Amino acid sequence: MQVMKIQLPFKKFIPFLIFIIAFSGFLSTQILWDTFHLNAEQVSEDKQKYSVYEQAFQGLKLTTTKSTTIELKNQKEPLILLNFWASWCLPCLKEFPSLVQFQDRYKNQVKVIGINGDEEKILEEIKKVETKYKLNFESASDANSLISNKFLISTYPVSILFFKGKVIFVSKKIHNFMDKNFLKIIEAELKSN
């Protein structure tokens, strides 16, 4: 009786397939590890920045362009939104209509304060923007970047929302202040007050 030998044509590829499977497993594990590690680092970095923001908030006393003196830690409103902007910053200007609507909606519950970073013709530029966009909040001039430096601000726009002195929201890009998800944050904090 003759025994038939079955030949596997892929037999020579088995070591290669094992290598591909092992390498794919290693690569997947590495990607998962990096993602987790980066997210953990980002959370830690955010906590450190928030701590800096909260310390700066406690010691900040501003004089607005309308000669109003504002000491942040003594404001009656539980929510304070600092909006860092400049007249030459197009994203800053684009977010103003929603910020004006937001301030109208929450005028006795949220205090919006603009921090303007213009360096030339400051009062003139602020007044132009206030008139053109019908801003319903006051701004303080930060020509020497003293305020921005305390809050580690290096670009515009940036908005930092505080609830009783604690950071609850940060935006480092153009933001729609009438966004439903953002308004849910506001409503939740106001209900907890």
C-alpha cells in the first residue's frame, strides 16, 4: 500500500505568518500603552495648569477700561469666565457674537471679563471692538502680558471658566459659547450652587 504524502504549499510561509501575528500583537500593545500613557500625562499636565490658573485667579485684581476695579475672588457671581483676546485675532472676533449671547443669558450668574492683549493703541482698539461687536462685558488691558503670563497664555483666544475659584472648563481655540454641551456644564454648576 502506498502512503500519500500531502504537501502543504504554505508550509514555508508559517514562520513568516507567526512573525506577522507576533509583530501585530506587539504593535497593538505598544499603541494602547502609548495612548494610555499620553492621556495620563495630559491629565497630569492639565491638573498642573489648572492649579496655576486657580492660584492666579485668587490673587488677580483688574482695572477695566471703564475704570472698574474687579477682584476675582470677591465677585458675587459663582461663575467667572476670563476671555483672553486681541483685536487682531480673527478667531477671537468670531467667537464674540456667541459670547455676547452667553453673557445676556447668564448676566447675573456668570461674570465675563475680557483680557485684551493688544500692544498698540490699546484703548482705541478695545473701544472699536466693543462698539462693533456690542460687547456686554468689560475688558482689562494686558499690554505688558502681565496677566497672560500669570495664566500661561501664549496664544489667543483662550477662555477659562471658574466656579467659585476652581477651573471647570478651558478652551484654547475659537469656542461657541452657546453650544449645548457647554451650556449643560453651566446649568449643572448653577444648580449645584
